[in-house]
Amino acid sequence: MRFRAKIVDLACLNHFSRIINTIAKLAKTCILRLTVCKLYFILSDKVANGGASMWCELSQGNFFDEFQMEGVAAEHNEIYLELVPENLSRALKTSQSAKAVKMKLTNKHSPCLRVAVELPSLSSSSRIVTHDIPVGVIPRRMWNDFREPSVPDFDVSIYLPVLKTMKSVVERMKNLSNFIVIEANLSGEMNLKIETDLVSVTTHFKDLGNPPWASEDGCQSSAQGRDLESMTEACIDIKKLQQLLAGQQVNPTKALCNIVHKRIVHFILLHEEVSLQYFIPAIS
């Protein structure tokens, strides 16, 4: 089992750092899955237990100048590591003006992901700052616990409004309630609502558009034949939504959410070679 990689391009390095910062805001610990072509960051708090889950996928070729890995076995050419993303985020903070960043899986006393940041220096020799990030190696028998979450047939899929606008609305509502209702329909309308004994507040968004899932693969089966105006809703923990909106540094070119009525809200943020999915279960 071996892994080593190197990023030289500064724009790629800064983009990679922003993604790790986003993940660090969403998960205290997560699984890093390494394959030949892709990296995955996975959080699978069981949705059944009320926890949010996350699936972030990036193509290694869009970030790394060098990338070599050998999995646990020839027929299972993957590596699954458990780590604290905040530690990786901190290690990359020093890399904003780096000449290169190298990553390597080591096992001197215990398994570590070594991050070596090569900084520019005035003399001919480089300065290298090394961070050893403790990791746990996930045994093969547990890999199935970290597969991509399946999405139940959703009732509505809708593009999100500008995330900055949505974030400022949710931050104001968070001061009034612990829960928020997200409702949307197939006419591109979405409302964010809070209701308490003292106050009822609704923010309306119109003309957002609905992704054309149905024409692509029939995914939106439960939306077929539905009244376009009727609202599908889910009440979720407002802190989890605020965490996603405040923490995201992916700066997506496309952002959408799928709602299963009163069961789950599934957010998808897409930016070229990166996709981030975040699942927040509904509160009954």
C-alpha cells in the first residue's frame, strides 16, 4: 500500500486548499478514499440516526502534477484512510505561496499522511515545512460502509439561488429558530420558512429553474405527472444548512437541491472537476 503525490501549479494548489477548507467545515472526521483516477472525501453519519452525510469527488489529474498509488491489493486497487480534515486544512494554510506541495503515506510509528510544503527562500536552498497528519487505515471488510449514498426518488429538483444571498437569509433566520423548512415546486419556485410561537418568516425565490433530470434518465420518476405548482417540503436543522452555505469555498458553477417530501434534502454543488453532495435528513 503506497501513495505519493505532488502539486506544483499554484492555482491548482489554492483550489485544492479551498475544497479541503470546505470539507473541514462540514466534517470533524472523514474518510479519504484514493483510487488511481480520483480522490473522494466521505462523511457517512448514518442519515437514519439524524446525521448529515457528504460525498465529495475530485479527479486527481486536474490537481496533481504527480500521483502514484498502490492499493491494498491488485484486485482492490484503492486506499481508505480516516483523517481529521481540519489537520489537512491547517497543513495547507502555509502553502499559499508554495513552490510545491508533496503528499506521502508513511508508517514510521503509526500511519501518517505526510504533507511537505516547499516554500520560496532567498538562498539557493528551499525551506520545507513538513506536517505529519495521523490517519487510520480502514480495513477492506469495512469499505462497503463508505459507498456513494443512494438518493431516493426525489419529488422536486431545483437550482439554488445565489448561494451568498441564501447564506445571508439563513444566517438571519438562524437567530430566530433551530429549524428551517425548505419547500420547492416544479415551476422554479423555492421558499425558505421558519415558524415559531412568536414569528413566522418566509423568503420567496422565483424563476430558479428545474434541472431536466426526467429527460436524461428518468430519475425524477416520482415527479412525473405532478402538479407543477404544488410544493414539496422538508424541515431540516438550520445549523447544518448554515454550515454548508458558510463553509463552502467550492464556488460552484451549478448548485441544486433535490427534496424527498418530509424525508431528506440532497444538495449538489458542481464546479468543473469537483462535485460535492451533502445530504440533510428531515426532522419530523
